[in-house]
Amino acid sequence: MPKPKILVVDDEIIIAMDIRHMLESFDYEVAAVCSSGREALRLTEVHQPDLILMDIILPGEIDGIEAASQIRNRYDIPVIYMTANADARTVETARRTEPYAYLNKPIQERDLYSNIDSALYRHQMDKKLRASEENYRNLIEQINEAVFATDLEGKVTFSSAAIQAMTGFQQSEVMGRHFKDFIHPEDLAKIEESVKQRLAGKKGWAECRIRTKSGGYIWIHASSNPLFADGRCVGLNGVMMDITERKMAEEELRLREARVASILRAAPIGIGVVVNRILKEVNDRFCLMTGYSRDELIGRSACVLYPDQEEFERVGREKYRQIRARGTGSIETRFVKKDGSIIHVLLSSSPINPGDLSEGVTFTAMEIKEPDEKPGNPRA
């Protein structure tokens, strides 16, 4: 493992040489020793040291603070300041350059070693933390869902770039705004209640409409959790995804089901659905025709409607033969009503999916007169 390289910047040559000897005794490599801020900038570029010991007070137009500031902006190198009689204002100015430590002159060997060791370790941890944060940021920006955070007041403190693709608002237009500014008025009450539950530690999610920059609304699914700092709750963070297409599909399905239900109610003939000849749906007319209630039929084998097993099997064979041959089947048969009486019906069937009969068959049942009851054929 290579020795850490250290650049020493001090205009007092005796002090600088003394520091150099101490560093070498610690088994550090001294990259160079210089006495001005300008030279410190040049040598930093040349040697790329692991750490810089910088005197605050240096002669020339670039003092130690200015040199450290430029090094901080150009390179990722930790700086430890050395000072003897710097006033409070100078120290405050130096603090803005975010040094890793301060050493008071005359430099003590123990203080020098412990501060350098601590600064090098902290710098490595800072680099790992920045890399981890960068990876996390890249991950967040690559996912389609929008990541967000709010403070306890409900103001947005963070939003990933996905929010722009989702709503049209740029991140800067969302930051600092209250989440209420974006919620559809009809959904606001339930979202406020959801936020209270999340802050209370209850897990969950919510769906609502949020405003887009164009003035419209989209549906989102949002899940969130309390955000903690120093052991106390400071807000919420979470993820939201655009579910507008799903909501539109659900609404279309609802409308279709409502239309089908309306047709079933209005139809003057019995209608139902069977899967593997198990009754899955029947309309009111079919119930009226057979005398059974819907609850008494759903989930039962259609065999309950036939006078015997032989007729049940005959209808099944013939009906499914016709379906396989031409896509539909029609056959006359007899049903036994709940009260035991017999009715003659014309049973017509069509598969829900012609390619897969196991998905079910829709049927209609129309009561017909017995042959000898038809007009012109009175019973003998």
C-alpha cells in the first residue's frame, strides 16, 4: 500500500522543515514543501497529494485561505490549516473553505499525527459516502416512478426528475410547494388523512388525482413512510407512479360490465355463463324460467337442470360438437324446474374464447312449446 503523500505549505522554512521531519518519522511521504499560495496551487496539480498542511497566513496575493479555497473547488484533497496568531475574523473566513482540522503553532508531534490520521480516514469515508449518494441518485433518476419527500408541514423537500415526465412540472417548480397545491380538491380530504396515518407510523398507500402543468389531472398511486433524522420524525418520503391508464381501463371495464348487466336484466330470455358446465352467471329471466334463485344456481353443475344424467350428457356432446364445428351450438332439450315440472327449451351456446373452451361458454335458454301444443297440433 503506497504511503500517503502530504504537501507542506509554510513560509517559515524552519517550521516547514521540522514538520517535514515529523511526517517522515510517521512514515508519510512528503510530496513537496513550499512557502506561497501560488506555489501550493502549482505543486498540488503536479503531485496530487493525499493531504495538504496549509499555513493560513502566507505572503503574496494568494494567502492560505484563498489557496485552500481554489484547491477545494478544483481537487478533492483534504486541507489542514496551521496557524499561530490568526484573528477571529480570519478563522471564520477559513472555516468557509471546510478544512478537515486546525493545528496551532508550534506544532506538537502527537497533535500532528492524530489530526492527519483522522483527516485521511474521514476523507476516505467522505468519498465512499459521496459515491454511495451518487449511485443512489443515479438509481432514483433512472426509475420511472417519482421519488419525493416532504417536511412535517407538507412542503416538498425533494423530488426526482421523473416528476417532470409525469406532470410537466420541473423539480424547481415543485420544491418548497405544499403537496395540497397539486391534489384534486375531491381527493384532498382522504390524502390528508392518509398523511396523518403515515406520520403516525401506519403503513399504507393512497390513490388520488394530481394536477399537471397543463391544468389537467392524472391518477397516481403513492406509498410513503415517515422520514427520521437524529431519532425524530422530520417528514415523509415515498414513491408515486402514474396509474392513469390503469384507471381508464378500470373505468372502461366498469362501463362494459354495467352495459352487460343491463342487457342481462332487460333480455326477455334466459342468459347465463358456464365453465366446464358449472354455472357461473345467470340473469333474472333464467331464474324466473327455472324457479331457482341466483344463489341456488351459481357454482352448481348444470346437471341440476336436466331430468336425468343421460339428457345432460346428450346435450353436452351435441352442443360442444356443434361449437367445435361452426363456433356455436343450438339444441332443444328439457329442463326440470325447482318445483319438479318440465319445460322444453331451445338452448343456444357460444364460447367466450373460441380458441379455448375452458374459459367458458355463454348460453341463452328460450322456453318453447311442446310439439303437440303448437298451433294446429292440439293434444289428442
